[in-house]
Amino acid sequence: IGGHLDSWDLGTGAIDDGTGVAITMSAAALIGKQQTKPKRTIRVVLFANEEQGVYGGKAYAAARVKANEVGQQVIAAESDFGAGRIYSLKTNISEVRLAGLTPLLRALAPLDITLGANDAGGSADFGPMREAGAPVADLQQDGSNYFDIHHSARDTLDQVNPEDLKQNVAAYAVFARFFADE
């Protein structure tokens, strides 16, 4: 799971992509506080240079390919669309794995998250991993006001709804833990 480190001169970068970094790091921190440890490692990746050509995502994928690790990646998901409530989980996984998502969907139901299509792109930074053959997911957020704030002077922390942010953290924690134990 991950987000990218960048901001724009007009604002602080809270929406793009401070919240993505905070969401994924907080989700991992919650999992780390649990009594039982996940079966697999959960890696939090903080990408750089997404805006100028996805160079961080490309470098990460190239390193995984070089280390022959792409096939070991269980799934990847990036938070990169602000902090609006997550309403859907899109995947890009095999039909066999898709059939086993019932426990995850039950755990996400109290957060009002349903299963979307199986055509996830992996967002900008994990897109190169998807292209290299890794399974990806998109936790789809409500972006109805994202482009009113993104890359503007309004891209500040006061634009983030704390309850929506908590829902995102919970969703990423449930998602990451499920796939780490799958």
C-alpha cells in the first residue's frame, strides 16, 4: 500500500497526496498494534515524483522486476485521490482469488464499501507494477470535490473531513490485513 510525496506551490499538498501517505501509514500502524502479526509483510511505499512522470512508481516496479519479486506481490493499492469516503473496492485479480473475497467484503460492509469491477488500474504509482504482472486494487474514493481542491491554494488540511479520513484508514487496514493473511 502507499501514496506519493508531492505538493504544489499554491497549497500544502494535503489532498494530493498528504492524505494518501497518512492513510496508508496509519493503516499499517494500526495493523502493527494488533496482537497477532500478519502472515506476510505489509510494505508501505511512499513514492516520489509522480507528477513529473511517475518516476517513483516506475523505479519501484523496475526494482521488483530486477529482484524477481513481482510474482511474490500479493496485491498493491495506492491512496491517491484525496480523502473522500471509499465506496467501492475494485480489483484486478484472478477469478479464483475474486471468489474468496467474501470475508473481506463482510469486513468492509460496515464502512459502506462494496465490490466493484475486476478491472482496477492500480493508480498512477502502482500502474507499473500492474503492467509487470502484479495484482492491484483500487479503493475508490468519492472524488466529487477533489478537482475543486487538487493543485490549488485550497489544497490544505482544513479541506479534509476527519470522519472520511478515519473511514479510509479503516478500509486500508482491513484490506491490507486481509490480503496479508490470505
